[in-house]
Amino acid sequence: MNKIFSHIIRFVALVLLQVLVFNKVLLFEHFNPYLYLVILLMLPVHIKHWLLLVIGFVTGLTVDIFSCSLGIHASACVLACAFRPFIINLFHNEKELKQGIVPELAWFGMSSYIFYTLLFVFIHHIVFYFLSVFTFDNFFRTLFYILVNTLITTLFVIIYQMLFHSRK
């Protein structure tokens, strides 16, 4: 019950932080860090796949409602969550994964956590940006925005992990 409560608190805090602060901040006039993705990155490893997709949808839809973005966040979150188990399995096999493990920096290690976050955020951003522009005109410019914003978001996620979830 305590773990569920901490996930709910994280959800509320990060969604509020996203819609009230980060959605108003544009780095270099184009890039917006999506720190709310930490909610999805830190769900337990052995969560049921259908529940992971539902939580991804609800998280994205909540951000969409406050951002007036017409389901783009929801779509991107659901697809990223669909790939999440495969991304985790790239770094750890099933035998290594214990019940209740939450993927975080202290458990994954720095390099694995960075690659886990990069892949998850990259998948999210591919869907998000191409649905936002809804065209393949300026493909390379959109790809540039995807890559740079993936790096910025990953940096913010790593800083969040180091501040709030590092083992003492």
C-alpha cells in the first residue's frame, strides 16, 4: 500500500510540475523537457502489461488535458509503455529481475539507466513530434528536435533520479 501511495504522490507532483512549470519553459526557444515521463519509467518491472498501458494512457491523457494537446501525449506514452518491457530486458534477463523491483538509477547503474531512459524517451518523442507536426515535411528538422529534446529530457530525468532516488 505504501508503494502505491508513493506512485500516486509522484504522479500528482510530476504532472503538476510538468503542466505548471515545464510546459511554460522553452530551452533554446524550441525544447521542452518532459519530466513527467519519470512516472512511467519508475513503475515496477513486473507490472502487468495491460496495466502499464492503461497507466501510460492515463498519464498522457492527464498531461494532454492540461496542455490542450489533443491526445498526442497519451499516444506517445502508450507506445513508449508498449516497448518498456523489451527495453528493460535489453539490460537485465528475467532471472535477474525480482518481484517489486522499480527501475531506478541506483538499481540499474548509471550507464544502463541512461540507455534505458534514452530509448524510452526517444520512442516517446518520435511519436510525440511526428504527431505534433503531422507531416514528414522538414523530416530532418523534426528528427533534430527529437534527438535534442530526448537528450534534454534524459538529462532532467537523471538529475531527478540523483536528487530524489539515490541510495545513501
